[in-house]
Amino acid sequence: MIDRDHKLSISRGSVYYQPQPVSPDTMALMNRIDRLHLDYPFAGSRMLRDLLRRESYQVGRKQVTSLMRQMGIEALYRKPMQRHPGHKVYPYLLPQLAITRPNQFWAMDITYIPMARGFVYLAAVVDWHTRRVLSWKLSTTMELHFCVDAMEEALARYGAPEIMNTDQGSQFTSLAFTQMLKDKNILISMGGKGCWRDNVFVERLWRSVKYEEVYLHAYDTVSAARSGLDRNFQFYNGHPRALTGKPRMGFISIYHRCPWWLNQGQRSTYRMGMSCSKERGQLSFQFVFIT
């Protein structure tokens, strides 16, 4: 019973609230947003809303924004920093560094994994030189614990890297995560908010995992998702480029319509060998990556 005279105020709704499962229609919409995000990583809530409406989804921008926030998805482009007020943010250390050996530079990120009924979050630690997946964990929430568990497992298996790179998510800027790295004398590197080039190899991993494994199997349970991902990561780590540690170079291009503010733009150079050029109203991005 609720004591109405008690000095501690408690909402009746919070006492009797029962969590509701995600409806099939909402799950289908979330899964489609996830695929569109992989194909158009620069698309924000407005563009995703318009793309969905072209496919006959009856959806508004607020709903798309809410689902993107729930999935941990955001448009990948340079934006003003919105940092956790109580967390320290560290500089990005890669531009002045040549990656020449394993355990020199690790990276970590989180992504959304759809299932037949519901979804989970995946965190993975990747070695930039070999691009091997060193450890990974699944979680039903975006809380800190599974990121710490994945990092502790990678450290126990492979020792400490020289540098650890993440984005500026609250899980990675938290004291528990950063202190764990400092205790191992690991330098901390953090990419710019929304700047996908700062963590491009992990973004490339997510695309491979989802198109080669996740989208081909509608996992019924978290254990089924864990088994499928384990099988896929074993295959991924068995690739010759991961076994030999000798990456080969390749190219990938992304094209989209040139925005108005680049109408007078000329060719310019970006970090990590990425270049941008404007021809006939089209904006072409090309960058070198390790395949």
C-alpha cells in the first residue's frame, strides 16, 4: 500500500508501471532505420523520415528521433560537442601516429543489433593494425557494465595496448572506464563527436557484421544472437588480413547530392587520406581503408 502521508513523494504511476514489449510494427520500423543508417550514415531524422515515407511508412520526425535515440544512432557528421558535464574528454591521438604493429592502437564502439522480437546492443574491441575483434559483449541496455566487461576481457587475453580510442559516449568518458585504462598506463584517445572518420574501421566492422550475419538471421533469443555473432567473429578474425597482420589497401566511395554551402567548393584534403571533390552538382567522398 502507498502511505499518502509519508514525507517521501512517490508517483503512483511509477509504482504500478509494467514495462511493455516493443510492438512488431515498431520493431520493423527500427530495423529499417538501422539499414538506412548503414546505407546513408549522414542522414539525420528529417532525411530518414523522408526516406521512410517514400517506402509508405507513416512516421513523423519526432518518432524517428525518439527511435534513433533508443537505438543509439545519430547522423555521422561533425557537430558541436555535447559532452557529459561531469566527464573529462580526451584528445584524438591518431593524426600524428603511424599504426605499424599489433597492440599499438585499439578502438571500441557500440552498435544496435535487431532481433525477431526486441533488440540488444553490441560492444566490441578492435585492434587497428590487424583489425581483429579482440573481445565483444552483448547487453539489453546501454549501461556501462558490458563495455567494461569487454575491455577487461581484451586486456586479460592480449595485454594492454599503447592507446585506446573510443567516441565521446558517456560509457567511455565515465570514470570507471577511463580509470581502468589509466591503471594499465594506456593512453586515452577520443574521436570528435559524430566524426565517423575517427573510428572508421569499427564502423566498417559494423557494416560487415550486420550484412553478413545479423540481417540474415532473425534471432529469437539473446543466446541465439550471441551464438551467431560468435560464429561470425571467428570467421572475421580468420580472414588472411587478420592472420598475417599485413593489411592491403582498397578504396570505397560514397556519393550524395552536393549541399548548397559547397556550391563554390573545390577539392580539399581530409584526415586519413580522405578527399572531397565537387563535380556537376555531386559531392564525392573517397578515402583509403584497410580491407
